[in-house]
Amino acid sequence: MVEKRSEFILVDRHILPPVISKVLEAKMILSQNPHKSVQSVVEEQGISRSAYYKYRDNVYPFYDTSYGRVLTIIFVVEDVSGILSTIINIMARASLNIVTINQNMPINGLADISVSVETDKLEGRMSDVIRRLKEIDGVRKCEIIARD
């Protein structure tokens, strides 16, 4: 018997058929509301149960596949006192384990920072952590650049 090999690609959600986004949304709702039935959630999303079951085990939000991995996140930040501390505190509240921090000297009022974190004890969703990091005053850029 030939074993099926998974092959992953990164695709912008906007080019996918709407059913894929609706399945992702249904999965998120069900994970946050275990008391809800699959039937009620798929009806809310306007998809069939068969479409949900067809795709549910094969589609994942990008950040949700980050659990149990080491991520490297880069930042471009303004040269203001305490910004790195704020970044670290948000990561600590999400139970991310910081492996390395590299910060370059500020040039023209901006500094580059890279932080590698272990996500095996992550509390919540990585997408929520990234959103909170991007909302920090003085953070100009925040994105995941590597996943191990």
C-alpha cells in the first residue's frame, strides 16, 4: 500500500473558495464553544455537514500549525524605552518560552529585534499573540519569519 504524503502550501485565503474559510471559521467556533453542535455551527456558516467533514482535517489557519514549534519573530521598533520589555511581557503572558533575543543598535530611531520562542506551552492562539504584539505603541513591524 502506498502511503499518502502530505504536502503543504501557503496560500492567501482570499483566492480560496469561500467554503474553505467557512470551514476554518466553523472549526474556530467549535474549539471555543464545545457545547455547540457541528450542525448548528455549519448552519450558521452556510455550509453543509459533508463539506465541513470533507475539509476539517486538512485546513488550518497558519498560526494554529505553530503549536509545539520554535518560531522566530522579527520586529522593527521605534527607539523608545521599555518597548522590548513590553514585547517580552506579552510573550510571557501567553506562556511562550523565549529561546533567543537579538537586538540591533537603533539607526535613525528604529531598531531590529528578532525573538525565537518555543510554543509548546502556548496559552491561546498564536494569531492573538501576534495581534497584541502589533498593537504595541512603537512597533512598526512584527511577523513570523521562520518555523522549526
